[in-house]
Amino acid sequence: MSKSDQSKWATLNITDPADLVYSKIKKSMSDFEPNISFDLEKRPAISNLITIYSAFTGKTLDAIVEESIGLNQAQFKQKVIEVAEETLRPIRTEYERLIQDRTHLEDVLRQGSFQAREIAQKNIREIKQIIGFL
């Protein structure tokens, strides 16, 4: 999985439905070694999954490898799926709630526009003073 890969299957998005997260991780590349170990050069696919697991859990790469002793790659992928869904579910739920609340979105946009305008006007004044237009 890689954000630079053009395939939609290469990136987990926070708005991906649970079944798509499952499919993306399940179908992610792996290799033929039976154990879980981190080596970006020799085992980039499983190392990528370990990195993703680390990002979701905050655990170190070494701790993940240590706790994964005895797991095969399919079992490890299942762990990644579970932690990804556990992490993304509340974010996705909140996103869906917010995207349905048009009034709230318009209020946020209006407030953001107001704040941006104030900052821009102040910056323009300062720039005009610096270059001698005021």
C-alpha cells in the first residue's frame, strides 16, 4: 500500500467503508516467508503493513514484530484490518454526521471565510507599509 500508487487499492482513506478497508488490506501485497519481520529492503510488503499497524496503534516496529511471533501473514493482515477499522470507524461516523449537516458546514465555511479575510486584509496592509504604498 502506498499513497503514491495510482491504484485506489493502494491507499486507505478515512472515509472508506469497512468492507473496502477489509478488501484493501486483505488484497495487499505479501511475500512467501511464513513469519512477520520488518526489513524494508528484503520484505517491503510486510514491512509496509507493520508500519501501517504501527501508525494505527502507536506501537514501535520492534514491539509489533515481537507480539506477532507465531502469526502468519494472513493472521497479521487480520490484525491490521481490525485495528484499522477500530480506528477509522469513529472518524468515518463523525465525517458522515458532519457531511449530512449542511447548515453546520455552511456556518463553518462562512466563519472560515471571515477569518481568512481578516488575516488577508492585515497582511495586505503590512505589505503596503513595507513597500511604501501607505
